[in-house]
Amino acid sequence: MTTPTSNTLPLADIHLQAAPGLWPLAWGWWVLIAALLLILAVVVYALRLRAQKRKAQKEAIKQLSHTDTLGDINALLKRAALTYFPRHDVAKLTGQSWLAFLDNQLPVSKQGFVAHEALWQKGVFSKEGLNKDELNACKALASVWLTNALPPKKASQSQSEVKDV
């Protein structure tokens, strides 16, 4: 019996290709990176804009703690209002119309300037001024206004413009 001879062909071994590398990135990854960078830039811009808008508010709140008279509190509120609202609407306001403007910028649950009108008039125009408790009540109202009314919402700006017309 004859043994069969193996018919082997001189073939080379199979070589697998290397797995694709990370670089260069596919176009989908570039789009994702660009979108994330754009979102990051928009967020940073929005945060800077918000901080810039609130800068005057924070300064006014800081100055409120150093005020000793109702005239100083009233002047501080007027400066803060002139910073955020149109000058031609705010500069002319005095007395009842000024207190109504301050109340109009607050939610109904936090309003109180018109309700304390006699106290504000006494503090601004009388010789004896306010006692410590009355002054603290006025400071609390001013603090509520500075905290909740500034910076104004778009709706409150348009409301104040409509009410003056």
C-alpha cells in the first residue's frame, strides 16, 4: 500500500489586519466635539451675561446694610431702578407713584411699599425721622425689592411701560 502524499500548497499564514486606531477621528466625532464646544461657549457667555446683569443688584444689597436714613434707602432704590429700568420712566417718579412703581415690580405676595406709604413719607419729609424699628422695616422692604425685582423680568418691564402710558 502506498501512503498518500500530502498535497500541501506553499501558502502563507493568514494575517489579520490591525484594529483601526483612534486617530484620525471619524467625521461624526468631529461634529460631536464641535457641538460640545459650541454648547460650552454659549453656557459661558450666558453665565457671564447673568453675572454682569446682577452686579448692580449685588452692589446695592451690599450698600443697603450701610444706610442709616430713609433718604439714603430711597436714593439707593432710585439708583438701582435707574440702572435697570428706562431713565425717562423712573427719574420722574416721586411719592405715591414711586411707591406704586416699586410695588409693581414685585409679586403680589411681596408688595408693601404703598401699604407703608405713611411710614415712607414720614421718614423722608419729617424732622424727627424714623425710629430704629421703622427704619429696619423700611430696610427689609428695600431688601425684598432689591432681591426680587432686580434684574427685571421682560414682562415686568413691559408692564411698567404700559401702566405709565
